[in-house]
Amino acid sequence: MARRCAISGKGPMSGNNVSHAKNRTKRRFLPNLRTVRITLEDGTTKKIRIAASELRTLKKDS
């Protein structure tokens, strides 16, 4: 399963681990995904994976 937000489309980003000696190695920044149940218009429920930041935005708007 892809590490991607179902609503905003956020996915992994890449960057560097930087040591005290300024040595750089590649690393990944993964989105903070949460599995949430949503109720559809026909009354059924479905699980989707959305980012925690998007969940906060949805709670703010409602």
C-alpha cells in the first residue's frame, strides 16, 4: 500500500541526515498517516488513510 494521503496526496519526501561533522546521507520524510473511518452518502463506511495535518483541517472546517 502506498504511503500517500487519500485527500491531499501528500507522500514521502527525500532529504539528508546531517551529522555533526556535516556528513550527508539520504533519508526519507514519511507523512504522518492515520487510518480513519468515513461514512459515505449511501450509509456505508470506508477506511481511508489521511495525513494527520489533513485530519486537523477537516475538524477545523466542520
